[in-house]
Amino acid sequence: MNKLPEKNYFEVLDLLKEKIRHTRYRAVITVNYKLLKIYWEIGKTILEQQKKAGWGAKIIDRLAVDLKIEFPDFKGLSVRNLKYMRAFAEAYPEFSSFALPPDAPILNTAKTTIVQQAVAQSGNGNSDSFVQQVAAQLPWGHHQVLLDKVKTREQQLFYMQKCVENGWSRSILVVQIESGLYERQGKAISNFRQTLPQLQSELVQQSLKNPYIFDFIGFGEDIKERELEKGLIQHLKKFMLELGKGFAYVGNQFDLTVEDDEYFLDLLFYNYRLHRFVIFELKIGDFKPEYAGKLNFYINTVNAQIKSDKDDTTIGILLCKTPNELVIRYSLQGIKTPIGVSEYLLKKGFPKVLKTDLPSIEELEAKIDREYQGLKKTARKPISATSNKTALPSGTSGSEKKTNTIKKPVASGTSATVKEKSQSLPEVLEGSGKKAPEGSGKRKNFWLKNKLLY
């Protein structure tokens, strides 16, 4: 029996594995594209008929019913989904003209921003083709999220590229959109343009954010540096997700020894996409110029002791408060090592839109007061004999009909007649011996009104 050389066998095995993976992935992409295309055609037809034939909104309800009857096993023909199809066709009017080439490479947009800028600056039809190619690789659920939460074409392209690049699930896409990744990506204050080649500086810049959001830690603004570091390590998976793709954890409190003196890096990572070590230094409070000098020392030490010849130069990221950008830029001038400065947030604040939508206490009180006064007017309105069509129980006297009273049980076997009368809070509490709370006359009856209403 002839023995197959072991080295040759494993080379052939690896080649076959790669071919199978590529074929399976291409099959998934092709099926997904076909589904998106039929959804686009349905949406395009609805749009055209609404414009040309004057179809109203109700026609979508009827269309959903008729299509479900004809194709009971075809999921995705609900009214809600048909509306998404219409929005999808409206967002990508040239989607059907784009044909997914059978041997087209799967997009890997590691140079996302550079490509995006080149497409935006070209101003020709290639931009549409590029957008369609990215869109064709996303599942329908991702497109639903983008149509719901992202309104501009530029932002949609950004998040589509990030999904393809990082393999985001639908839930992670939602988290990234709600955290405002588009507004934060590439916004770190840095000297990368002065210290790195142009192509590298753009890639490194776009790999950083400002601010970083660490709301998963659960601490307030009074947190200490060691507590912040421990919190990030305890939630390392979420921390890595916030950092972005390519970061590999090396260690915390990483020990550096320089002529018998020990120094400790807060956090050390390696980015396999950038092919370089990344140092994170955590500081509580505002940026100070001396922080840049210390980080510069750490970068030079890692370059000398840890970095190999195959690695690019180490970069340092300082996480702190950044109220004065000019101070930071002055501090980084003249430093030859690449350093970036970003802020971090421990809690996500309310969005401005949400803040304006929340009613104030005064607005709530005014609303309750209006409803309360309306109830009083309704209760005091005289009931005429002609308008009151409800028959009184037999045996009710005429005097009882004329008396506008409410019989309210007080205790078992007893009752009391309470005349309808507006009472203030002190009057209500007077008999109970409780003291009325202090407050302005405007809020005196708030408790009583709220109690009566609810």
C-alpha cells in the first residue's frame, strides 16, 4: 500500500476545506440575494401602483391576505413586511439592476472609511454599484433595522459595511446604532497624521472611538482608576465589543522592567488587523499634559522590549476626560510616537429628543388639575327629569330624587351621606390628626386630586 506523504496530505486537506467553506458561504450569499431581490420587486411594484394607479394604503392589507392564500408556506408576506419591502425599494431604487457576480469576492471592508470616502468623492455610478454589493450581503432582518433606525444614505452604508466587516448579528447592530457608533467612530484626538504613514494613519484613526461607552460596568462618576480597570476586565467580552474588531487581549497591569525599575501598563492589547500593540491608559478626571509624556515612555519601552520586527510601531490610547482639546493637541505636538486621546462614558444619558418629550412636574400637575376640574364640572351638572332616563328603584320618594347626595359605606352596618364638595388637603387630614405637608398653594391639592383620579 502506497503511503501518502503527510505534508502533501495536509496541504490538500486545507485546500479542500477552504473550497468547501467558500462554496457554502457563496451559496448563503446567493440565496440571500435572491430573497432580497424578490422583496425589492414586490416593494417596487407597490410603489409604482401607488403612484400610477392611485393605490391607497389599504391595498397593502388586501395584497398581504391574497399572497398568503396563494403561498401559505412563504413567510414574510405580512402587512408589516410588505411595508418594509416598499421602503427597501424606495431606499435602493437600482437594486434590481445590480447582478451579484457568481465569482465575486466576499467584501472585507477593512478599509471601510477610505473606500467610503473614495466612493463619495467619485460622484459617478460606481457608488450605487458599491452600495448594492454591500446591501446584497446583509440578511433581511438587518435591512429592517437600518430602515427603522438609520435615515441617511451615508450612515446606512457605514453600518452595512460594519456588519459585513465584523459579522454583526441583528441585536449587535441595534446596540451599535443606539450607541451612536457613526458619530463616535474615528473621532479620537490624535497625532497619527504626524507620526504614521497616510494609509496607516487613516486605518488607525478609524479603529478608535470618542467617546467610548462603558455603561456595562455599573459604577458612577466617583469610580477610581483601579475599579474602572477591574470593571473592564470583569466585562472583557463587552469591553472587546466596544473596542471593535481586531483587538486581542494581552494583559492588565502588564509588567515592564527598565534597569531594575518596574512599570505597569493598565491594559495591553494586540490588534491583528493593524499588526501592532495597543496600550490603553485609564485616568480619572481631566487630561493633564504629563499623561502624554508617560504614555510616550510606555510606547517606546514596548517597541524596544516586546514588538517584533514584523509588527508595526505600538500606539497608545489615553482614556480620560477631554474638556480642552487645544491643551491635548499642544501636549501631543513634538511627540514622535502615535498617541490618541478619547473620553469614556460610564452611563448613557438621555437623548436630547427624549429629554424634550418627558413632561415636567408642573406639566403633569397642570394636566391632572384640568382633568380634575373636568370631573368636578361633570359631577355638579344638574340632572333633569327628562334627561335622566334611568328608572329609580321602587319606593324612592320625590324628596330623595331632588337631593343630590352620595351614599358611601363607612363601616359594616353603617352609612354616611357625603355632600359633594371640593376639599383642600388640610381639611381632609384635619379629622385624622395628620399634619398637612408644607408646600405652595399650587401643589396643595395635588395628593387629593391624584387620589380621586386614580
